[in-house]
Amino acid sequence: MPMAVGVIETLGFPAVLASADAMVKSAAVTIVYYGIAESGRLLVAVRGHVAEVRTAVEAGITAGEEVYGGQVITHYIVPNPPENVETILPIHFTSKSEPFRMF
């Protein structure tokens, strides 16, 4: 099955925490990256099958916006990212994320 990557960027930690929690609970995805963008913006990226990532991102957006003061800035899904994108960007499975890989 095709793999995808989904990213959600939020304003504030509670919103990104709620988004990440909802994503991994709603679908068979693995968190592969978490980071600080700038000015209180945080992002979380998940990997999994395309349908699972779509479900997870939808749940993450809903959860991030339901947090008091939470704001989802942007989100994006890349179905089947090419190998050169996976090599350069931090969206690949790592030794930290591998034990939690769902597929």
C-alpha cells in the first residue's frame, strides 16, 4: 500500500499535544517528527498508509482546534513522497519511532 506523510502545525503546545494524541489514537500512524517552527508554532508529522494518514490528520485538526485557545495554523498530506524528499526532510522512520511503527 502507498505510504504518506501528514503534518499539522499549531500555535501553542497544548494544541500540538492534542493533535498528536488524536492522530495516533484515530488511525494506524506513527509519529516521525515533532519540532518547533517559530513564534510558538509547533508541528508534528506522522507516517502511514494514505487512508490512515488522512483519517489521522482530520482527527488531529479537530482535536487541535478544540483545545482552549488552540489554533491549527496549517496542515498538509503528501501521498507517496519521493525518495529524495524522504532523504532530505525529517520524515523518515528513525530508531526512536521504529518501535511504534504500525505497519
